[in-house]
Amino acid sequence: MPTVRRIAYQGEPGANSHIVCQEHYPDWEALACASFEDVFAAVEGGEADLAMIPIDNSIAGRVADIHHFLPASSLHIVAEHFLRIRFHLMAVPGADLGTIRTVHSHVHALGQCRRIIREHGLVPQISGDTAGAAREVAEAGDVTQAAISPPLAADIYGLEVLAADIEDEEHNTTRFVVLSRDARLAAAGDGPVVTTFIFNVRNLPAALYKALGGFATNGVNMTKLESYMVDGHFTATQFLAEVDAHPDDPPLRRALEELAFFTTEVKVIGVYPADRFRAETAR
């Protein structure tokens, strides 16, 4: 009998992370976890094989918790996926736009759907999770309550959609990364690749400037650079970076060699195929 393969995500059934799991791993069992820490623990402990983690949103920016978990984690990034975020306004059967008074959702979702909240004079109520908000509204059975949640949540919790695609910005997109216990490096020369790595700069004047110079002189495109405080010090000495190249490509190999002169540690945490979304949005 084949072993069930599991992919863990943060949130309740019906969350955007759940939707991405269904889209890209339809044959896998999606494992809901209460927190990001639980997701990482599920993979590290063997309860799940992979993790689906949001890392950036085109409106809200970086998912702060994830950028703190990644440097300390033993997991590896093996894939990335982009999801166009869609939110529906939903409520229990019998409710309509005239009966609802409050709207429940995660704080970011409420902030991304201000227009409809303002138009109908709704009072926002913060929930811990977008899908969890739908579950709470379903359990309450109150026609004065509505939830802003992903479309899948309406199906799971038996709610009726009062308004579809209510997000203020059409470009609202979240980037997810897939994490694994084992490193799976994409092959060089087989299409666009993203390399994600972490480095600590030496405590020297212009160390970061000099460390990054090799990427410029070798023509390596850096698409992300995030700084972190380490051990409570108010100096940004650790960075997470992403580049459009493979470590076996001569330009990136030379850049990483130069980086080593100005850093105390360089740790590659993922070499994976670039999602097609990158090329589509670059046109």
C-alpha cells in the first residue's frame, strides 16, 4: 500500500496556502497547522514531507515570521509558486448585503478589501486566519456576520458568496516556497533558476557594499535582499538574498567566491526552478 505523502501549511482548511497545495500537489494530503512554527516542526519531525509557506505578497510585502524562521531552519527551498489572491465576501444561508453588519478576516485581508467594507458600512473584526474567519461565521449562524475569505472556504464551511473578487488591487499576488528536509538542487542549464542564500557580513566598513560588488561586476541579477538582527544586536549583520542564476554558472560562482571574502558564513538554502509567473509578469 503506497505511503500517504503530506504537505503542511499554516492556517485552517480553505486558506490560500491550502489552495496552493491543492493546485500544485493535488495527490498529496494537505496538513493544516496552527502556526508557521508548527509547519516547520511537522516537516523537520517527519510528520509531513513538504511545507507550503507564503514568503512575499505584492501588497503587504514580506511575511515577517517566515524570514526569521528560514535562517534558523534546517529545511531547503525546492520550489516556488505564485497565487493570485482572490477574496469573497461570504455569510450563512439567508444573509445578504442588507443584513450583514460586521465582517471578519485576517488583518491583512481586511486591509486589502477596504473598498467593499467602506461601501457597505461594515465593522471589521480581526480573526487569526482568513479561512478561520469563515469557520467562525458558519459556526455563529448569524446573518449579521460575514467573512472575507478565499473561495475554497465557502465550499468547505457551507457559506454563500455575497460578493466575489472583492480585493482592492487586481495584482494582489502571494509568492509561496516549498520546503523539504532534503536538498533538491535544480539542474544547471535546464531553464531559469532561483538561488536563495543567507550570509553574515564581517563587521568592517563598507563590508556589505564590497560583498555585493561581485554580483554587479559578474552581471548577476539580485531580486531580493533582506536584513536581520542577530542575537538581539541592533546592527544588521545577516542577510537573505535571491539571485536569478545557478551556483554552477560561472558568473554566480565567481560572485559567491568574492562574497566569501567579506562574510563569516554563506549558506545556500535553495536552488530551484523559477516559476513561470516571473517571466509572464516581466513582459
